[in-house]
Amino acid sequence: MRQLQPGTGIAPSKDGAMLAGLRQRPVAEVMTRSLVTVTLKTQVADAAWTCEDERIHHLLVLAPDGGLAGVTCLYDLREADAERTVESCMTTPVVCVGPDATLQTALEIMRLRGIGCLPIVRGGRLLGIVTRGDLRKAGMPAEEVARMVCSACGSHHHVRAHPRMDGVAMCHLCLDRAQPPDPWEDVGVGD
């Protein structure tokens, strides 16, 4: 019988020592330093274009004083009213870690909070961002980094195991489609 690695629920591989060393690396070694940011007053449509142009999923939202005000993602931007500002669809307060946090700590925080990125901050200064993709590129096992996958569409963005769906993992769009309509909704011609 193989023993599980502490805190992971995964059996050790042949490369257990190498993986253990990888888990203890600081996030500063793998974080993205060239940051793409927007301001609180950036329009949602412009922020979505920025994500598409830069081929990124997460945007850091800066306050007027240059501090980190929030985080938004392409998925949230696509769901928001294009004429509004990113302030209306950003996540705040932001969960951050310092540059000395380990890759394992970053992974555990992301899994626990159901988030896909962590800004790296020291002394109130934004240094970088680490994403699930950064963790994968660093060599963290895919089965540990990957989020749940929507059982309906295969998406891995905004997926939760929903109790009202008997614990089936679904993204919130598929969950919305799977629910019966509200009594006041017009669903077409009927009896």
C-alpha cells in the first residue's frame, strides 16, 4: 500500500525527492514579473481586449495611489456589462502572498480559495503574480494544479461542486442553464 504525501492526497512518485524540493521553492522564482494592470476606471470592454491582446486570463486592478485594489479575470469581464468599469466586476479584498511563500503554499491557497492567481506583494509593493499556469510550468503535477472540470462543458474556470446538483462539478454558466426557470420567467408558449 502506497502512502499519501502529507497534505496532498497524492501518492509519492519515483521523483518524490525532486517534487518535494519543487514544492519548497519560493514563488518569487516562478512568478510573472511583467505585470499587466488596469485602473479602477478602465471600462470592462477595454479590459477584456487587454486580456485578449496580452493572451492572459487575470488582470490586476490598481487604485489611484498605485496600490492593488482588486483582481479580475477574463471570464468575469465577459460576463459584465461592457460599458461599466472593472471596479464593478473585480474581486476584492485580494488574497496575496509574499515572494518567500512556497509553491506548495501558493497551490494550497489557490485550491482552498478557488482562485487562479495570487499577486505577490512585499511591503505593500506589487512584485508579480503567480498563476496556476506558472505552477504547471514550474513542474507541479497537473493533477494537483488543475481545478475541477465542469462535467457539462469541460471548462475549468469558475467550477464548483454544487450541493444542489448532488456535488457534481459545474461552472456557474452550466449550473444556471441546468436550473429550472423562475416562475416569472417567460419560457415560451405553454399550457
